[in-house]
Amino acid sequence: MDSLKLSAIKRCADKESLNGIFESFGISSCEEKISALIEAMGNPEPFYPCVVPSADKQCEALTGAFLSGVWKPDAV
């Protein structure tokens, strides 16, 4: 993903703006959103306690983690 898209995603502070950025860049499928979020967060390895959830649930969980900022180095 190019740096313009990553920068725009990283600046999002709420779900509405994040969805707007996804829409403006043509990122529509859950798989594309998951990939974009993981890349924007610095490529962490997502952890799921038992079973890997559906793409919809993964997207929802990663969106929540991204918007909460827990992935940022200074969040610790």
C-alpha cells in the first residue's frame, strides 16, 4: 500500500472517518480492510484466543484495536 493511503488511514480517529478513507481509496472487502489496518499498525501478528474468527469479526476486532490506539508504541 502506498504511503498516501497509509498516512490517511493513520490519521483516522473514528469509525466514520476510517470508513470514509476506505471508501475513497476503493478498499471495500473485509480482507482489504484487514490488510490495510494491519499495515497501518506496523504489521503486528493478530492473536485470536481459540479459533480464527470470520473475516467480518476480524475486521471488527482490528478496527476497534486500531481506533483505540493500543497498537501505538506510546500506548503502553
